[in-house]
Amino acid sequence: MRYLPLTEPDRREMLAAIGAPSVESLFRDVPEAARYEGGFDLPDHKSELEVEQIIGALAKRNMAAGDVPSFLGAGAYRHHVPASVDHLIQRGEFLTSYTP
């Protein structure tokens, strides 16, 4: 069973384990203007693909790190790796410095 509901006793136990008085207290550092308190007005009887598209469109309204210059990661960035490189690095002579 993939979905296990979170019961109120479970919630209290988890909050006690991390020393938080409530779920709301976990979000106290998030400014009120950045919080979304409403629900999603999804139409009934949508397929998983359709729901993913709707949620994806909502997510595009946010500014993501990939949409703006980011200097985090000390040079770790998305770049193209040619298929030939992937092939070459799988060859035995490139996997180890051992020479027979």
C-alpha cells in the first residue's frame, strides 16, 4: 500500500520528535506574502497527465533557479556531454589506472 494516511497521533509524535509545537510553526520563517493558503481548484475527473500539466503550469509562475543566473555550486552547471564521451569513459582502460 503506497498511501498511508497520517493520523493525528502520528503528527503529534513527529512534531514532538523535532521539538515543534505545531505544523504551522515549521513555516514561521516563510513570509505571509509568499504563503498559499488556498486549495487547488482542480476540475473533477482529470487524468494523471492532465493534473501534472495543470500543476506544472502553476509551478511555472514561480521563479526557479534554472530561470535566472545562479552562481551556486562552484561551477556545477548543466552542460552537454556528447554520447562519445559517455562511451569512452565506460571502456576498461579509462575506468582504472591499472595497467597489465
